Amino acid sequence: MKEEAIRFAQRTADPTGKLNMLREYVQAQALHSFHESRAFEALSFVGGTALRFLFDLPRYSEDLDFSLEIPQSYAPEAWMAKLKRDLMFQNFDVEISWNSTKPIHTGWIRIAGIMKDAGLSARPEQKLSIKIEIDTNPPPGAVTMIRLVNRHALFAVRHHDLPSLMAGKLNALITRPFTKGRDWYDAVWYLSKIPPIDPNTVLLSSALKQFGIIYKDDWRSLLREKLRNTDFGAVRTDVRPFLERPEDANYLTQEYLEHLLG
């Protein structure tokens, strides 16, 4: 409910923290709605938000990312229509949009009024926005699992396993044409896990192939090359607002990442 979302966000006095908490509450309601629509018969939950909801990544996220696994069960317009009804029933003033003109289908959840009600804006027209992306042409090779989640709502999701999620993150780091601090934070999280996580190299190879890169079992070398051309001051500035512990951004240095890569 809208009132519950505001109460949850008001646990912190920090405006950035409030925004992160509001967004996460609505993300959970969207995932719950997709669960009820049986969307996860067709989709897998992927990306940084999946890491947060499923594996307690200590950073917040802006978007909801999915991979299409079963095209025959794909019905995004119906899922988005139900999502709008569900959020309206919870007293959110919500707009939903959907665009399927590109291989990555994109939707938006935009909620008016809640930023003002939470004390984050003086303007009632300012909206809380969450992007939904569905890759309808994902690279093959992912391993999927089903998990029950209890975070602001109870729901089950199909998702990529950790090695497959790591492969997706490595692909983003290697191929993304701009620097995104959250990518590097997630890389540190993966590389410092005990016991170590090895990426799904079958998925990584097929993902890189979509970008014209022939994978030669050298993801560490590819990552070293990328990090040596990265402005880690910008990385730390970019990711800090999303961290539960903002001081963790201090670990994002070239030296520390090279140490983790071995």
C-alpha cells in the first residue's frame, strides 16, 4: 500500500535513502504482480536488482531487468495492465507505458504524488519512476532456478543462478560503452565472495558473441583491460548514493580490483 511504502521510507531521514526505499517497495509490488500473472513461466529475473532481492546485495537499484526464456508464454501487455490495476488498488497514482519496438522491450512505472507525500519534493507532479526491461533475444546458456522471496511481499521468481548472473555482469562491464559505478561495485561483490564464484562461461561466451567478441576463456584479462581505462573517482561518485553503506565505495579502486582478479 502507498501508506506502507511511505512509512517504510520514513525509517531514514536521508533523502537519498528515502528514494531508494520507496523505489524498492514498488519494485517488490511489481515482482509480486508479475508472480500473480505467471510471468515467471516466461521470464527470468536478472541484473543487479535480482542480486539485491535474491542474494542480499547491499546496494539499491533503479530498474527491473528480465530475460525472456519461453517466448510462447510471453504476454507483457497483459502483465503491465495487471500491474497498473494492482498499484492503483494499493492507492498509488500510477501511469504505465510499454514499448516493444526494439529487442529489449521497455516499460515504465511512473507514480505521481508519492515524492511529495514522502517529503522528497515540494511539487506533487514529480514522479517516482522505475524502468522495466525485458531482453527478448537473450544469449543462450543461462542456468535458471526458482526461489521464494519475502521482501515487502511474498512471491516466487524464476531467476538466473549466481554464475549466470555473474556472466551477465561481466558482459555488461566488458561491452558497455560508458562507465557505470554499480557494475564495478557488483564486480567487487562477486570477486570477494567466499567460496569463490566462477562465471557461467557458456553464457558469457554467447553474450560476448552478440557484440562481436570471440571469448577465449580470458574474462579476467578482459576485465583488467577495462579497469585500466576506467575513472574510479567517477565510479565511486556514481555508485555511492545506492549503497546501504556509502563508505563501501572506497573499496572501488583499480588497485583493489587488480588484487581481487589475482
